[in-house]
Amino acid sequence: MHDHPIQQQIEYYRARAAEYEEWFFRQKRYDRGPELNRQWFVEVAKLRSVLRHFQPRGHVLELACGTGLWTQQLVRYADRVTAVDASPEALELNRARVRSKHVDYVRADIFNWRSEARYDLVFFSFWLSHVPPDCFESFWRLVRSCLHEHGRVFFIDSLYEPTSTARDHRLNAPQSATVTRRLNDGRVFDIVKIFYKPAELEASLKALGWSIKVESTGHYFLYGNGGVAIKPELGEKNERTLLAPFSSRGLGKPAHSGAGAKCECAA
Ligand SMILES: C[S@@+](CC[C@H](N)C(=O)[O-])C[C@H]1O[C@@H](n2cnc3c(N)ncnc32)[C@H](O)[C@@H]1O
């Protein structure tokens, strides 16, 4: 296994691909009982409804597409989806689920990838929380570089909620930048996981020149949508606002992730 957190995450999700959806479908170790499961699926339905109203049209780039839980939603509305992930196992499962000639698959490490095309929408679900704080800014530069002038962004992620994860996982304090995850075979991985608060995340994105509204579904999820602010001030960031999600983690600035990750991304 590689030491660098970005490589470790890739290894972790490759090893987890076949059991990944147990989390989403609240099965086995992720089954939290009827009441909490019901709450989860109500919020998943809310996300699907928000996405439907958002109308993800045109050519969509899905980053960290995984096994296709959201690719199959996007392909209902988009003309084409380009789906990127570092895990060949996840891409294979995605292909098998979605079975659409309107989806192109790209195996790549997002932190070392450049898009040659420009898209109408960049979508990512349960991905931003795995971007090391060090790479936050460069990741958003990558997103910007993938968009047409009036392109849009839609993302979904986790709120800090201990019942979101497996019964045998313990979340660290909300301000931590990592979680310890166990696979069904007992292997253990430490990965980056940042639990953003919607208002803080919205402010950080604003400081990077984005106009993105970030909202909560209540208990389990946050989602954001928008685009580049009308007068983009990319690069002229307001340090205080940009640091908001990180300062509470004792991270003086994004350049110090607390997750041991020094950004080596090409973005
Ligand atoms: C939490 S899963 C989310 C999958 C999918 N978006 C979903 O909502 O079900 C994170 C995904 O990121 C992928 N991933 C992890 N590190 C990556 C990297 N550096 N580059 C590209 N994909 C990566 C994993 O293979 C995994 O499919």
C-alpha cells in the first residue's frame, strides 16, 4: 500500500468497490434500523429531486463517478456523460449498471489529470470531502478549467452524522480531516474525510470566485450548485473566508492539511 493519502484513498476505494454500495443502500454494517434508514432514503430522494429540478443537461463531467449510483441519474438528463474515476473496479461496476452508449469512461487520478474538453456541468458526489485541504484550491481550479464560460457545478456530500457510517466505524471529532475505515475483510485504511458545514463551504467557494449555494437535506447530506461568480475573482481570495472550513481543524491554512497530505496534484 502507498503512504501518500491520495494513493491510499485510491487503494482503499479499489479494494472497497465491490462492497461500496452496502453503505448507500444501508445494508449489513451500514443498516441503522428502520427509522434511520427511512430518514436516509428520504434524504436521498430529496437529492434526486433537487438534481432533477437542476436539470443536468448537455455534456456532463462526473468526477469520481464510482459505481454509478449518480451516473445513472445524470444519464437520464444529459446528452453525454464523461465519467472519471481512479478505480478500474468501480468503473467496471459503473459500466455494468448504467449500460449507456452516452457515457464515456476515463480511468485517471483526478489530482494528476487535465481535461481537454470543456463541459456544461461538472458533477461530483461524495468526493469533495476526500479532497485534502491542501488540494482544495487546486481542485477548484481544475473544476473551473473543465467548464464552459457559463458552465455549472453540482455536488453532493456528507454532513457530519455518526450514523452515516458503518456500525463498527467511529467518526473522529467533526473538525478532524481523516477517518479510519474498515473493509468487510478486516483491512483498515485511514483516509481524508472533511465534513463541511454548508455556510462555511459556501463562503470558502465565494472567496475563490464561485457563486455556489450550499444546502443541507437535514441530517445526512449537503449539496451545492452554481457556477463561477459573474465577476470572477479567482486568485484574489479572501484568506479569512477561504480558511473557514480549515481553521476549525487547527489548520492554519489549506497548505497544512492535518491529514499528512502535501498537495502534489497537477491542478
Ligand atoms: C466516496 S466514493 C464516491 C463515488 C460516487 N461518486 C458515489 O457518489 O457513489 C469516492 C470515489 O472516488 C474515487 N477516487 C478516490 N481517489 C481518487 C482519485 N485520486 N482520482 C479519481 N478518483 C478517485 C474512488 O475510486 C471512488 O469511486
